[in-house]
Amino acid sequence: MTHKKPPNISAAGKEPLVTKKVYFDIEIGGQEAGRVVMGLFGEIAPKTVANFEQLTTHEPGYKGSVFHRIIKDFMIQGGDITKEDGTGGMSIYGEKIADENVMLPLTEPGLLGLTNAGKDTNDSQFFITTVPTSWLNGRHVVFGKVLEGMDVVHKIENSPVVGNRPEKACVIADCGTIVVDIPFSIE
């Protein structure tokens, strides 16, 4: 039996547009690991994208924070800017953000989503998929995709862990935005 890859479609039935780009410069165990560039879907998740972008460019924010949870062949998780262990987090709007769009399917590696503890419990914590994760469809706001640096994502994913926590700190050493003059779709 042949399986076709489902399209990544928004609720409007078309590919989401990248309206913003951000980057993370990653260090693993104090050593430079490379840069991850992510395209953000600002038209389908404007509040989520504004939150993520501001946490990328302002303090307190993602700079200096860690990827605190790594599950090989699933995802890497970061963004706990208050406690750095997965028990904290905050948004620019206060503690939590309501779900904006849970319609995009998690059908491929490199998708960027918000972690949550149920409906409307999003904050600064995010994940990047390393494989298709269709069992999460409809449960998480998907608001971006890795455009460059999946090799760096895989370096983080392949870091030695104890109980899903990296043995060596996987740190967002620097981060910022990259100008997008004309929104574009990705395949």
C-alpha cells in the first residue's frame, strides 16, 4: 500500500505563508552547534507569532534559555523562560495564550508548535518535530517550520539524555529576526 503525504493546509485550504523569520544560534555543552532558521505563519496564528517573535528579540526571552526535553524520533522542546525545566513559561500577553489554529497537521519533521497542558494553555514553550507526529494533530498550535538548520535540530535530538533531559546544556546562545519582504509559501 502506498501512502501519500497529506498536504499542510490551513483552515482556509491553502498553504500557510511565511510572514516572519527568526533564528536561533545553538550551543551544545558550550560548543557552537549552528543556526536554526524558522519561518513563522503570521496570517494563521498572528498572536502566537507575535509572542514567539517578541520572545526572540526581547528580555526576558529565548536568548540564554535551553532545550529542556529531548525525545529522539519525536521532538525537541524548549522555551521555558522562567524555570528552564518544563514547569514554567510565560507569554507576552500574561501567563497563557488561547489556541489560535490547531488545523495544521503535524505531518513532517521541522514543524514548530506550542506545547500545552490542554486547550488554551499555551505560553513560551515550543517544540520542533523531528519526525511526522500525526497523533498530535488538532492538539497543538502549529505556527512555523524550520527553513534551515535541521542538521542542528538533529544534533540537539541526538544529544545524550537522562530521562529526556540533555546531559549537556543545549542553549539558545543568541536569537533574532530576519526580514521577510514578501510573504512566501513553503512545500
